[in-house]
Amino acid sequence: MPGIGIPELIIVLVILLVIFGPKRLPGLGRSLGSGMREFKDSISGRSKDEDDDEDDVQPRAIEQRAASTTVTEPRTADDRITEPRA
């Protein structure tokens, strides 16, 4: 049984384009890629929690920095900055 070549791939892509249209193809590609990634992670034993632990380091530092910054409210109506209405 021969492998899939360029002409077969082009035919499949044209059929997908006719069925789903050009607007939905990027979303289908994204969902297919994320599904394949989840499948690969489930096979290898990695969980989403392990990935989230690595990503949480930076947002926590930003939250700490934001909590340490003090924000003062304007004392009078004249101190407030207003934007002109369009």
C-alpha cells in the first residue's frame, strides 16, 4: 500500500475547503492541533496541572507587584481626569 502523496493531500484539502469553507478551516486546524496535543500528553503521562504549575510563576509575581502598588483616589471633582465624549 503506497503512502499518501502530494496529489492526494491536495484533493483532501480541496474537499475540506468545499465542505467547511475558508472561514472555518483555521478553527478546525486549531481544534485538531489541540486535540492531538492533549492525546500526546495523555499518552506520555503529562497532565495539564503540571503545565499550569510552570506557567503560574509569572502571573503570581505580577499580582504581588500590583498588590504592593497603592492607588489614590482623587479628592475632589476637579482632580478627576475626564475624557471628552464623542
